[in-house]
Amino acid sequence: MEKGKAIRVAVNGYGVIGKRVADAVAAQDDMQLAGVADVTLDWRARIVTGKGFRLFGATTERAEAMAKSGLEVAGSLEDLLAGADIVVDCTPKHVATGNVETYRRKGIKFIVQGGEKHSVTGHSFVAEASYETALGRDCTRVVSCNTTSIVRTLSALKFAGLLARARGTLLRRATDPWESHLGGIMNTLVPEAEIPSHQGPDARSVDPDLDVITMAVKVPETLAHMHYWSVQLARKAEKDEILEAFCSSPRISLVRMSDGLTAINAIKELMADLGRPHDNLYEVALWSDMLKVEGDELFYAYMVDNQAIVIPETIDAIRALTGFQADARASIAQTNASLKIGQLNLRA
Amino acid sequence: MEKGKAIRVAVNGYGVIGKRVADAVAAQDDMQLAGVADVTLDWRARIVTGKGFRLFGATTERAEAMAKSGLEVAGSLEDLLAGADIVVDCTPKHVATGNVETYRRKGIKFIVQGGEKHSVTGHSFVAEASYETALGRDCTRVVSCNTTSIVRTLSALKFAGLLARARGTLLRRATDPWESHLGGIMNTLVPEAEIPSHQGPDARSVDPDLDVITMAVKVPETLAHMHYWSVQLARKAEKDEILEAFCSSPRISLVRMSDGLTAINAIKELMADLGRPHDNLYEVALWSDMLKVEGDELFYAYMVDNQAIVIPETIDAIRALTGFQADARASIAQTNASLKIGQLNLRA
């Protein structure tokens, strides 16, 4: 690809992740949203065209049905891919697997989401840990929301020479807010059948060095996940040193119970008050006053907005694969500025 | 007290715990429910008399108001205490503190609940860990539901020589089912402000040897608490050895995800199907197939019915304080038989 030109990005699938990726791509100086492909004929499709994004049908038949229903359609997925340098697949898991064959056949670079297996791309992406190894590759997998948060936080401890091993309990939101009418759980807790849960091993697909084990339980709320961690430090440390390590990550925000941020809904409200699209919390929101160091052990909790945390990662992954930016820190800073990550100044 | 005679037990406070203690006392061969004291004039008071229990007013004035409202009242708390060998205080926290002075003045043995501080009685009770030291004492404190579960499970590991240290995350039900109209939380998670949460230190009030640290978060459900534990074992062990250790506790029931008990509501439904009063789960329900041993580390999760778990402990505490039974195992077995604890045979 030619430097200086904008990266033409196709987004395939306009769901919870796809709509946020499309907005984030449109907000980048060095990217151009080539268009969005989907199958829907309902209000969601009209949002795409209403934003001035080009809408494509996932198939030729679907594009025809869209046109017939009165939608302004620019063509099919094939047309979209023909005019793009890279495609971000945000379709449901079973659909994505089929799409990958199409991308390979077309020879277009692609990014899949964390629902896919590591083996689909052979590379798993979290900007702060694996940007460099993604440079110039044909494809990568932006890992799931929970795994992203694990890699961000444990990498911060690892880079500071503090991490020995980490054991975490994950409280998983039962469903996404906008899909809560399709079914969730009420007034109960549903443990994941297996210990360890998959997120620990998944974090090791990004960084095999991490000694991490996770357990998970589904809780009856839709806002976000919460993680509780017990970490064996590599050595005794002071709390300040730990906070400094977490602050060295550009995508961890320290928040405080004492500042009125006493629950995950309060943090979501803060995001809304900041005017962020969809009230997105892109950062890991980690409570600094709750955090406790006991000798060589560390205990803390944080919030993960499962709808938003992977969005900046996806933007960085686009730059890494296309080789538009060789420096991870530079890409992260550019993405953060565009999404106003860091505006919070909650670290004080 | 004279052996052979039934222990006359007064219950002060007919709320979530008091009503269950009263039923459990009435179910004991060696106990007699002297009566129940409360302040309520509503349907709850009629339940007391409807069961054939003697109802007392918490004060003389209250007793008069009860009589005036048409309730059959046997007198005031003073009258109740005069005809009892021991009183179980099940009143709200701020009320209990004042009651303790009354009990001491009257020279009656008493039991307070886990909401009180250890210092109120100088002794904290979990039958499997501290029955012997309660023998013949004037008073004890039956620790809270969460603490009871912690002491039961960690004691089982300790007795088997397996426990080095334990780190737990507690998901706390937001309110009791019958009080859910008075307010709870919806669609959010509310972390406890402090790490460690109080339950770890509280477990050490029963057994100072336990190396335990807890973190806690309130979840939007009313059924029960759930605990997730990471345990550093004293040595490498096989899963069978761990299960055997837990089975050695008469108040831990192993349950299985593969048996359809895949959520806490399913276990509550099992209790209802077994015909237990209030669907009480007196045991710690610990998932055996979810449990995982990794070298010298152990991971597991269990359910705690906060309304029921302390009931058998309270019955044993009555026997210990009154000296009616010097042998912890004998008291536990007697209590378990009366409440049908162990009928589940879920350990297979």
C-alpha cells in the first residue's frame, strides 16, 4: 500500500461491534470507511445510510432485497471488498468462519473478532502486547473483550517486572443491552461449567508467558463485565509502584470509589456525560482506592465494557496489518486521541 | 441445667433468620421452643401464633399493642426470658446490641448473629471448627452466612492437611427474596469499597490459623451468594483427595453441573422439590465437576443460601452453650438428621 493515502477499510457486519468499528474508522485521519456490509433490512440498515456510510448486501441476493425494500445499496460484499485494502469481520461466529475463505480467496487482509479461534489467523492481537508481530501480516484476530482486558492489565504488571502469576474471577454480563429483549438471565447466577474458563488460555494466545487462570460466572445484568484478580507478584511492592505500572498503560483508567464511581452503572453514566458515542468505555476502568497490596500479593477489580474495549484495538490492528504505522505506541496514541481515550484524567 | 429435660429456647426476632431458627428448634427432640418475641403486628405475627408458637412482645408496650390488635400474646420479652434457658437473638443489628445488655443482666445464655462483632461475645461459632471452645460458655456469635461457608470449606481442607492459603471472590445477593420490594439493585454490579472484604478476617475470628483473603461484589439477584476460590495447597494433590476432604464435612454437599444443577436457581428448585421448609439449603453446595486441581493449586465455586446456612449452626450452638451435648460430631449429626441435611446424596 502507498503511504500517504488513507487506508480503505471495509466493515462486514453491523452489529454491536461492527457499528462501533465503523464509527471509529470514520474518525481516523488515515482511514476511510469503504462501506458496511450486512444482511438486515430493518432500522439498522437505515442507520448506516443515514450516517452517510455506503451500505452493501452481504450477498448479491441480499443487496437486491435491500434495494427492493427501498434502501440505498452500493452493491454486494464482493463489490465492497474490491474497493477496500482491509476488511474487519464483525459478523456472528458461524458466519465469520465462512467469510474467512472469501477473504483469503480475494487476497484481502482481514481482521476477525475474539469469537474465532486463534488458529483461524495464527495471530492474536492486543495493541500493547502484539502490535509488532502483526506488522504486515495478512490477518489477525482481535481477542475478546475479557481477554483484551487481561492482556492489558497483566502486560502492564509484566513490563514493570512485577508479575509472577494471576488468578481471576470474571463476572460476565448476561447479554448485550440492545439484545436484552431476546433473552438473558434473571435473578440467578450461572457458573461456567469448566474451570479454568477459556479467557486465561486465550490471553496466552497473545502472550504465552502469562501465567494466568480464570473462572467465570454469568450475572443478571447487561452493562459490563467485572473482573476480580489475585496476583502473586514477582517481589514485594508498594501500592504506588503498582499504580504506576497500571498508569503506564495508555488504555487503563484508574477510577475511585471515593469519587462516587461506586458501581458499573455510575461509570457508564460518566461515559455518557462525557459525550462518548454509545457511552463507550474503551479503557479498563480499574478502581485504584479498592486495590490492595499485601506483601507480595496484589488484589484489584475492574470493569470491562464488552461492547467498546476492542474498538481501539481493532483500529490499531488495521494500522499494523496494512503497515501504515510501524510503531505501536504511535498508533495507540493516534487511536486514543481520535476516540478521546485519556480525556478522563481519572488517574489522579 | 438438668440433663434429660428439653432445653427451653427463646427466639428474639422473627425475621429471615428468626423464623427459620424457631422452626428448627421446634424440630429438635432435646429442645422446646419457649416462644418468639417480636415487634410486628402484621401477618408475620399471625404466622407465629398460627404455628402454635407462643408470641411475646419485645417490650411490655409492644405486648399490649399486640393484644389490642387481636393477637394472642403470652407476655413480653422479659416473661419469655424468665421461662427460657437460652435466647437466640435474631433482631436487626442495632437492636441486638441493646438486647445483649438485657441478657447479661438477666444472666441468661445467649447467641447473637454474624452481624454483631466478635467482641460482643468473645467467641465465634461454626460447629465444625469451634464447638468445643463454646462448651458451657455464656454466649457465642454464630458467624455470618459467608463466613460460615468459608470456615466449613477451608476447615475441611485444613483437617486433611491440604490448606496453605485461600483467596476468594464473593458474589453477594443484593437483598433477601422476601424483602426485595424494599429495594435492591438492578442491572448493575456494586463492588465492596474495601479489599480485603470483611469475611476473610471474620473467618479468622473462628479459626485464627486460616490464611484467607476475600473480595466481594454485590450482584442483582436475591437467591444466594456464590463464592469462587483459588487455593494454594500445602502440597500437590489429586482431585479425588480434595473431594474426599470436602466430603468429610457433614455440611458440604457436592453437586454437579452435569446433573442439571447449572445455576443457583436450579439448586433452590431442588430444595423445594425435596420439600424443605423455605426451600432451605443448609449445606454449602459445591460443584464437584467444576472443581479443578492444577498441581498444588485448587479452584472451585459454591453456593451459599444466606437465609439457611446458619440455622443448623445455631442449633448446635444452643447445645454447646447449654452443655447438653459435649461432642460436636454428635450434635451435628443430631441437627442434620432433624433438618434432613444429607438426604441429598449428591456426592456420588
